Amino acid sequence: MLTLIENAEVYRQRQQALTEQVEEARSVGGLYDDQFSVGLRDVNDLLTIRQEAFSARRQLIDLESQQKRIQYRAASQLGLINPLITGRLGGDDS
């Protein structure tokens, strides 16, 4: 169980780093767009920064999925999977 908690903390830290990376790539991408429009950047620069942004977003989605799996694995090990599932499903009926 402790390993799951430790992994969850590592995932949270990684999520924060990836979120910052996505935001930075967006910001740089906007700057590159502006520079491209005035001829200071070429299309390869735009493609590279967009690829980096896409990769960071994909990694972030993968990480969020892994975090959900950790929650369910921990709940299962504690015998709390049914309350977790019914709590999530029951919350939608309100």
C-alpha cells in the first residue's frame, strides 16, 4: 500500500511538471506564430514546438489515466472498490 502512495506522489509531481511544460509550449508556440508571420521563424520551428506541445499533452493524459488506476488499485486493496464505484455512479444521478 505504501508503494501506491509513494507512486501517487511521484505522479502528482510529474503531472505538475507536465502541466507547466504544456503551458510553456503554448506560450512559446504563440510567440513562434507571431515570429513566423513576420518571417523570423520557418515552418520547421512551428512544427517542432507543436510536436512538443502535443507530446506533453499526451503524456499528461497518460499520467492522469495512471493516477486513476492507482486510485482504483488502492481502493481494491483496501476492500473499498464497491463504495468507490457506486459513489462515482451514484453521484451522477443527483
